[in-house]
Amino acid sequence: MYIGIDLGGTNIAAGLVNDECEIIASKSVPTCADVRTGEEIVKAMAELALDLCKENNVDTADIQWVGIGAPGTIDSENGIIAYANNIRFFNTPAAKIFRETFDVPVYLGNDANCAALGEAYAGAAKNARHAIMITLGTGLGGGIIIDKKIYAGFNGAGGEIGHSVIVKDGRQCSCGRKGCWEAYSSATGLINMTVDAMKTDTEKKSLLWKVVKDGKIENVSGRTAYLAAKEGDELALSVTNAYEEYLASGIATVINIFQPEVFCIGGGVSHEGDRLMNPVRKLVSEQIYTRTIADLRQTEVKLAELGNNAGIVGAAMLGK
Amino acid sequence: MYIGIDLGGTNIAAGLVNDECEIIASKSVPTCADVRTGEEIVKAMAELALDLCKENNVDTADIQWVGIGAPGTIDSENGIIAYANNIRFFNTPAAKIFRETFDVPVYLGNDANCAALGEAYAGAAKNARHAIMITLGTGLGGGIIIDKKIYAGFNGAGGEIGHSVIVKDGRQCSCGRKGCWEAYSSATGLINMTVDAMKTDTEKKSLLWKVVKDGKIENVSGRTAYLAAKEGDELALSVTNAYEEYLASGIATVINIFQPEVFCIGGGVSHEGDRLMNPVRKLVSEQIYTRTIADLRQTEVKLAELGNNAGIVGAAMLGK
């Protein structure tokens, strides 16, 4: 039995995971990142793990290890969280602190990487040796799985696929560069493109103004454009078409580099399902470098399958 | 002792390589790709390897294996060259054909990948576990080394780093897409940018017209812009500055994804040395995602060290 912990900015979620990668019980508590130090959050994670065992009558001696997926840059070799954007970790020796409360082997990984590992063990990529996962949320998170293991480079900071410039001098990205894939293909990118399109529609003729809450541009979400596009609204379709083009361009580039068995897509925008995936698959197949090579096996582009559980499952598999 | 073979469109080069990755003898013959089938070229490689042993009094029984670096898509597991652009290979069982003439273990790899492996064993990346190499020649070849081995994806076609779109709807690339890194940062890309700049200079005031052979635009080479830029020519500097910006943008993206210990650069344009590398290193350091993380080890951006020998050395190391 293993415990996987998914540390988010809002909640800490922990799950008991068995050898079949099933979550047999889970529990979560607020992170309170605004009032807690990194050390305090690590202690809260250890207490949560102990509580989870207690409430489910699991002997802590039966826990082979605990895996933690945390945002930021992880030094997994030394059990250190080097840096995170939204939680106060600065070279925090998380594994050591955790074991002061719950003495068990502790493995650390980046949260996006853990989600990819979860999909590779029990989700969309479970039959793949090499897989890439992207998460289309506030940002564009990336996870690289090579030989069924997380690849994060020599310093643990690799896998930042979202911070690939795809449009020279393009949209401003949160990372400081311009034109990153994240600035176009994250949910935030989709929202920005939707807002820009609405601003051009000064007479408010587009359905976009009807489907958005209270008709207010500040309520545009990642769903707005797809809701109006479904009804055939032209302005909305111009947004979703452009969004899919940027997304597919980035996916084709990543496939050219990695040629993984599976490229899988999760996060909020992926809930559009086939409406998103069908045009994206077509665009990708028209662009990949290997499209003309006869008999060559090609990458499958799939939806992620585990949703929010991917992080817990992947964290639990960190010790494999 | 090993034999490494570097199969090019013009010549087949073979070298006897020892355990210290030194080439102790080498020999080359023309490829004759226009008049020979893929099978005939494989046989010529086997004969070249036998001749190399004979001329150097090496017993063929002392050859542990032969490694072949070939252009195109390689199925290294099954010893097959699936496809190449400029040589007639179509799912050619190269290892099997080779062994009909010289019965020795045969390993196959893509030529750009072999060059990267050579640098990783004996060149710029010899202390690196993970390394990326790009070659700035007619195209922009890429090689990915992970854990001291070539990474080429599940179908052998990975590592096409040059076919990453960095400018949406940008310059036409030979692969069919628009805006690939190769279209900007290969020697061909540099030549195209130089020609475009010269066409704007209708009065031919720029030094570019003086340094190019016979003052003719059709003689522009990958050196033209750097030759004139060295003398302070403004138009030439605008070309080399733009070239370095595209190159650095792509390098920063690849570092964000892979975080290798070493990113190394070979090929014709790399002969500009520090004149190219100093501005590129500065631009990369300003753009990488990890630039603000204190104490984090950062990727070294270096010139390749082995030149044309990288392919032979890397091919010889394919069996390691």
C-alpha cells in the first residue's frame, strides 16, 4: 500500500493507493498557503497521511512509501522542494521534515509530472513506455514520461513544455518571455483570445455576449467560446479554430521531438472532449514530421482519463 | 575495438575506435547514392569496414561490434533503416545485409543522434548524463541524449528538434510546415535572411556586397553575414542579431523542456565561435524559465568539440 499526496495551492489531497493503482480512500484539507510556511505545510501533509491511515484502519507499517506531488522545482534526489510559485518553499528539505512526523520513505515530484506519471500507470498512457501529458488549466503544465519514469532533467526543473515560444514576439507569458505556448493554449490563453474577439464586436451581435454570465466580458471563462461555437456563432468559431490551431501546432512540435506512444491532454479545456479533440487530431496528423513515412507507428493523441486523481496516483507511483 | 560508420549523402566514412573513444584509423569511400540501391550501399559499408581492418592489420575477431549512423528514420531494435530523404532506403534490413559480408554485431542509429552520442562520450558533453546537440548545417539536426543513450521515441523517429514551429505562419520549412526552427537557425536559414537583407539594399551600400564572392547574391553563404558584421556593417549586424535571436529562442525552449547538463552546438555556423556563442549565451540566460531560481544548476551552452569525427565516434558507441 502507498500514499500519494497532491499538494495544491488551495487543498492538500491524499489517497491510499494499492498495487493496482486504485485509490481506495482519500482525504483532503485546506493548504492555507497564505498563513503557513513551507515547513508547516509539509507537517500538515504528514498529519493528513497519518489521519488517512487511522480513519481507514491501515497500519502505518503497511505503507511502503509516501509520494508527494508539489508545485514548483523539485530536487527529488535529495528530497528538497527548491522553489514554488505560490507556496513558500525555498530549498525546503520536505522529505526530512515529513519523516519527523511520519517515518516512512518519502519521494517527491513536481505535480504536473506526477499527473503524467499517474496517466502512464493507470490512465490514458497505461500501455505506453514513453508518454507526454499536458494540462490545459490556468497554465499549460507538462509532464514527460520516458521508460515509465518522470524525466525532469539534471536539476529537476525540466518538462516545462508550456514555456516553448511558438510565436516569436507574441503574447506576453507569465514566465517573462513573449509567445510561449502557455500564453495561447492554456485556459487563460483561450479566455484572453475570447475577450479580444468580443472587444472587436462592438455591437455585441455575437452569441458570445449571450452565453457569458450577465453578458459581462469580465465573466468570460474557458467554456465561453466553446458554448457559443456549439451554436454555430461565427466569432466564437474563429476563436475556437484559432485556439485549436495553436494547440495542434505545439502538440505536433512536441511529437516531432519525443515521438511518444501517447500524447495525452487533461485540464479544464479538455472537458470539451471530441469537440476539441477531433479537429486537433486532424491538424496534428497534417503537421507531424513523420506523416509521410509509410508503415511507421504514429503517436496517439488522447484525452487524459484520471482527472484530478492523476496527481495522487502518480505521486503514489513515484517510488516504483 | 569498435568500428563506427558515418553514412553521408556524399561519402561513407568508417573509423576504428578504441575504448577511450579515440579514432585510431579511418577510411572513406564515395556513397554513390545516385546509382546505388540502399542494399548496395549497405554492402559497400561492410566492405569498407573489412578493408579498414585489413589495412590496419586488425583481426576482425577483435571488432566487438560495428555501429552505423545513417540519415533518416531508424528502427534500431530491428536493425532496419525505415526511410531516408536522400538515399534509397525503404524498410531496408541493414543489419542483416551488413552481416552477410561482415558477420559482427551491428547497431544502427540516426546520424544526427550519433553525432550527439559522440559528443556525449568524448566531446563537449562528456561529463553530462543528459545532453542535447544541434547541428547548424543545411538543416538543423538534433540529437537527444538521456542517461548517456540516444532517445529517439517509440518508433525511432524522435529528436527532430529542428522541426519545432517557433514563428506561427513563418518561413516555409522543407518539412512542409511554416515557421520551423530549422527555417531560421540552419545555415540555410541564415543564407535566406542574408539574401533578404541584401535585396532591401538596392543601392548596394552594405559591405555584404563586398564580402560575397563576385558581388553576386547567389554566392551568399552561411559566412557572408558574419564576415561583414565583423567589420561593423549595419545591415549585416541586423542579420546576425536576428539570427542569434531565433537561435537563442529555440535553445531556451529546448532547455526549458530538457534541462540537460550540456546543450552543444555543431555544424558550419558554429565555426563562428565566440562571435556567435557570446551573444547567444547571453540571450539564452535571459530567457530560460529557471533564470530566477537561486542556487539551481543551469545548463551549459557549449560548442561541439569533435567536428566531423562525432558521427564516427557516436556510431561506434551505439553498442554501449
